[in-house]
Amino acid sequence: MRTLAKEFGLSDVGLAKICEKHQIPRPLVGHWVRVQLGQETEQTPLPEIDDPKLGMVMIAVRPRAEEALTQDIGPEVRAMLVPAPIAVDAGSAISHPLVVRTQKLLRHPRKDDRGLLLPKAGKALPHIRVSEAALPRALRILDALFRALDDRKMAITWGSTADANLYVTALAEGVTFCISESVERVPHTVTAEEEARKKRSVYSYFPQWDYKPTGELRIAISGLPYDSKIRHTWSDGIIQRLENCLGAFVVGLHLAALALKRHREECERRDREWEEERRRAEAERRWQAEFDRKAKVISEAADAWQTSNRIRDFAMALSKAGEREECSKDQVRHIRRLAKWAKGYAQRLDPINRIGETVAEFKDLEELE
């Protein structure tokens, strides 16, 4: 399972889940040892399946996040991705200025509700969150790390205020991190004072949990894009010590810088696409508005032309009506007057007679501006 999982780019647990889903039997524990010893083993045959979809297993082999990030980098950057050991001397004094500053800020500390140190005045330091017992070790690790970063010409920036973020510049990108101590949560043990208050029927709130620092340290890169999928945490283990992970952590800083750079470029690309889409939509909106305005000008002109022709025909019909014999002289005079006014009104309505005004209304807004 482990051999095939590496070939497929999966974990052995993930491959085991695929086998379970598709009802594929797996060898029992010790199977391959017995094979190597030449012992007879029994192979479980594939079972009959009812669902034809389970008859085929599709595994998409995807490159690891680190491989995707390092496809187009040069040899100089690739050389930075080779971990080099960083020695932490347990007997050496703290010497790096930024670590000395950290030590001074935590010289007379307060403690939060989890037993982790806080500066006497101000908020927690963003780059270190440990208990009093773990502080000397954490400072030694930071001191060795910072001196190694200085040797690699990687600038470390910490603002003037204590709660400012501490940045390491890797590949021209600012990367933040924190060294912290894991805390164990245990059910709260009622103290003698709390028990006495309880007996006196004095109302008070007793916490449900107590928090106990474990002494296990970890160092984690923060501020990474949610989809970076690169390793960002190194910690103490059953055998492993954080002091032995500092070289890999420095490599992680460079990978984090590549991830941040790629994320920023992707954001800039999306912003350009959104801006281009916005401009295109705005151009379409302006074109549609101009089209509707011109269509309105033409429609109104056509309606006015049709109305003027209808009134002109009406005026001609009036003139013919005034020629009838049964009309009196007084009626003829009024009819001619009405027909004359109608002809003049038709002339005024006719957009052809005021073509200059119609053309001016039809011109593009850009031309008018």
C-alpha cells in the first residue's frame, strides 16, 4: 500500500479508502513478510460487485504543491530550496538584537488564560507565544534561526511597536511566522479558595477547563493563501525536535514567498480581468444607451413626419371641401383659414423641413461633447 500510494501521489490511508470503496480486498498485516520468507500465502479473490461504477478506479495524479511552485524557477532559487542544517547551541548566550529585544519585553511578563507569556504592557508578541518554562529554549531557537537568516542575507523587519508583525524577506516577499507552545486542555480542578467560596454560598464562576502548557514547541508560517497547500508548520514530535527542523523551515520560507508571489500575481491577473470586464460592460451599456437615444430620435422624427403628412392630406381635403357649391361665402372663408393653418402646422411638424435640428439630435454624444 505504501509503495503504490507513493506512485499514485496519495497517502497509504487514502489508497486504502479507495480500495474499501471499490470493495478491493487488501493483504493482511505481515503478508509481504511471509512472501519474502517463502511461506505460502492465500490471495483473496476479487468479489462480485453489483454497482458497475465500482468496476473502474480513476486516480488523478496531481503534482505536489511544492513541485507546482518550483516549475519555472532558476538554478539560484532552486539552490535555496536545499535544506542546510542550523545548529542550536544550548549553552550559548542570546546575541541577536531582535531576540534580545524579545527577551527584554518578556522579562517581567504577564500570563494569559492559557499560561502563555505576554509583555507587561501591550498585546501578545506576534512571533512568540510560549510559557515561562519554554521561553529560554524558544529564544535560543530564534537566536540561531535569526543568525542563520542574517548569514543568508535574508532581512528581518520588526516595527517599532512590540505588537508589530515580524517579517522575514525571502525572494523579495515579506513572510511572517510564529514560534508557539502547544497547550493541553484538562478539566478544571476546583481550588481550595473556590471550594470555600462555594461553601459560603458565594456565587462565582468556575471555569470548565484548565490549560496546561506542554513544553512542545512548533514554528508556523502565517499569512499564506488558503490554497497554497505547502508545508507551513514544523513541531516537536516523539523523536523529532524543533531544533532539527530549522533548515527545512528556511526552505519553507522560500516556498511561502513563491506562494505569496504567485497568489499576488493571480490576484492582479483577476483584477485586470475584472477591470477589463467592467470596461467592456460599461462600453456595452454606453453603446446601448446611445442606440436607444438615436432610436428614440428616429422614432419621434418618423412619427412627426407621418403626422405632418396626415395633417397635410387633411388640409388638402379641407380645401376641396371649401369648393362645394352648398358652402356659403362665410363658410368658405373659415374653411380656407382652417386649411391654411393646418398646412402651416404640417410644415412645422415635418422633420424634413427642420432636418438640421434632427441631424443635431442624432449626432453621437461624443461629437456633441
